[in-house]
Amino acid sequence: MIKLFYLLLFIPVYAFSQHKISYKVYYDQNMEKNGLKIRVDYTAKSPSETSLFYYRNENWGEKDLFKSVVLSKEDNSGISFETQPENDEIKVRHPNSRKISFVYRIRQDFKDPDPRIFNRPRVSNRFFHVMGKNLFIVPKSFTEMPDNQKFEFNIEWIGFPKDFKLHNTFASQPGKQKIKTVLWEGFYNSLFVGGDYRIYDFKIHDKPVYFAVRDQWINGFSDDFLVSNLKKAVQSQRDFWKDYDQDYFTVIMSPTASQKDSLFKGYSTTGSAIKNAFMIQGTNNPFNNKNSYFYLLHHELMHEWIGNRIQNKHEELNYWFSEGFTDYYTYKNRLRIKDISHDEWLQSFNEEIIKSHWKNPQRNLVNYKIKDEFWKSRNAEKVPYRRGAIFAFWLDNQILIKSGYKKSLDNLMQELLKVCTEKKLKFTDELFLELVQKYLDKDISYFFQKHILNGEDIDLVNEKWINGFRFQITDGIPKLQADASSEGKYIL
């Protein structure tokens, strides 16, 4: 009985050890040459002379990322490595043991500045900017476990000077970190930065929000402008969702290329929602565009709910919702908080959504083909954004009319969030249509099949709209007309 007791006591501790891994990240005065030095320590299930580790060779449009990894004999006495980039795999040969320790380095493999590169590791003497998936190597076994399996990732940052700021999507200015999260949507869906970043913070309902930015942005992009508008956007979106539970959130803004003259023509920027955060990257030059920044800010923040909390079950097949409805609320919420005037909202929605959609030669692409074409064609990529936004506008109007201006799409979205989080469901077309039927007292499956899945244009001119809204055709393109009285009905 005593032996059995000790065995039962040992099993959970032993099992959990397979879900823990530790890293030490070392500062180097010449990181540009030597890279970020990282030591990994892991205890395996059983002794072995060979262990398999995972490193992602392709990530968010970047290929051949193994070029960023350095595995040297100088750092690893008595250990040898065999890399297989095509399998995202590193084979480590080491002394026979359960405990495995080795050192690798992450080094930048391209020359700055390059405004076309967003997601490759950036490592210089002044700063680093690396996605979690391309900073930390994990045992291959981690990638073969269920997606909801939680792991413990321990990180110690060693030797970094006080003026070399450390910040990531899990903590700000950490010395040691213990991160308990899932792999794909947690630890690997993250960003780690350090160096000459300036870090600001504020609170919403006593929950901290951080903003990390580097470089001196020009054309009106002062730190005060960036932080104040971030605070306004975060406050408005949390108020909309009535959701103030997030314990940590950060926005990280980094330039891909900085130039005070017009060497880099135009303004190129991108944003990505990640774990507890979103990151902004773009050119910093005289073409910096405030309207583009506002759009990116509100769009990416909305993904914290539409896309992260309300997750697609079928990814690209559901982009009409996750991207289209996010785009719709990017415009509506800016009008709600008076970030733009009614006239500005009307002009933007007509030009950037309706007109852009009608001028897209692929606007009638059937939904299943979006999955095949999304990452290949710019026109195909934009279809779910605009088609979904137009559908959201139509549905918002139908709920307003049906309820006598007592309810709107806002209520449906808030209920959808509650259903998905409380019941731990992922978003599907069927779930959405069930909720719509509750608000409209009718089944819109035929309308949905025709216009969202098959891609036929909605006859905007002949549909019903709230008082003050109407459409007319101008040069073959529908155009929304709105009188001054419509705003009060539209924004409940």
C-alpha cells in the first residue's frame, strides 16, 4: 500500500514535468553579429540519446526561417544537430539522459531597412523584434498534443541593461517569466521585443494596457497622439462588448523602415492580432497617414473579440464574419465615439467598402474559393472584408427595423460573445444563423446562401433600410444616401 501511495503521488508530478520547459535568454553587446543567445532546458519522459525539437520554417508569409537559427559546436560541447527545415524539425544528439540542455541563437538574416519584411526575426544591437514561434524552440512532442493542452514556459532574461527595455505579449519589463498557456494560440501566437522601446501604460477598469513603440515617428505621429487614440479606442471597444476582464493587454508598434525624406514611396503598414495584444508595423516616413492608422487601430483591436474570443471554426471559410464584421464595426464604432463625423462615416463607407467592393473584379467569388485564393490574390483577399461588412450593414438595419429601433446588430454580437465563451463554442455559419433567426423571427438561410456563400450582389437599392437611409446607383455602383436624422436611429 505504501509503495502504491508513493507511485500515485509521483505520477502527476512526473506527467507534468513533460509539459514544462525553461529558457535563458542572454544579452550580448553585439547581437547584430552574434544573435540572441538562448539556452533551453527540458526533462523528457525517458532517457534517450536523440531528441526531436520543433522550429517553424514558414510563418505568416515568411519562408526559410531556419536561416535565422544558429546551432554551433562552440556553444554545445558534446552535442550535435541535424536540421530538417522541410519538417520544421531539429534532431538533437546528446549524452543519454532524460535532461536535455543546448544553446541556439536567433540572428537576423536580412539587411535593414526593408519595408517588405514584417515577420522575420529582427535582431540588432539596438533592439530585437521576434515572434514567439520563431524565438523559442519546443520539443516536437508539444506540437503533437491536443490544441487545448496547457504548458509551463519559464523564461529568464539575463544580463540586459536597465535601459534595454524588455516587453512582450505576456509581461512588461520582466526579469523572470512563468507563462502557463497553450502552444499555438498562446505561446506561439506572441511577440517578444526589447531595446530602445518607449513603454507607456494606462488602466481601463483597473486593468493595465501597455503601449510599446520605438523610433521617432513623423508627420504628426507623436507619442501623445498614438497613446491618446489607443486609450480612446480600447475604452470604446470594451464598453461596446461590456467586457473588462482582460488582465493584460499591449500594443507594440515598430517601424519596418524609417526615412525622413521620400525614399520609400507611399505608406505601408500592417497590423496583426496576437495573444493579449496586437502589433503594428509599417514605414515611418512623410507619407504617414492618420486615417490609415485609425482604421488599423480600430480593426485590429476589434479582433480581440471577433477572431480571438469568438474563434472561427473553419478559418478562411468564416472570414466573411471575422474580417467583414470586424471591418463593419471599425467604421460604426468610430462614428459612435465621434472619432469621425456622420458625413465622414458616410463617405468612408461608400468609398472604402461599397465602391471598392463593386470595382473588385473578383467580388462575386464563391465563398469556398476564398480559402484557395485568399493568400494568393489581393482582390480575393479583400472579398470577405467588404462582402461581410455590407452584409453586416444589411443585417444591422433589419434588426433595427424589426425591433422598432430597440435592438441592433450590437445586441446579437454581444449575445454571440456570451454564447461562444460560456459554452466554449467556435463560430460557425449555423450558430450565427440560429441567432439571427431569434432577432428577425425568420430564417435567412436562403439570403445567406445566395449572397455570402454564392457571392451574388445584394440588391441594395430595393432592400429595406431604416428611416433616413436609401441607395441610388451612380455610374453603375450603389451609393448610400443618408439624411441628418438617420444617425440617431443608426447609433442607438
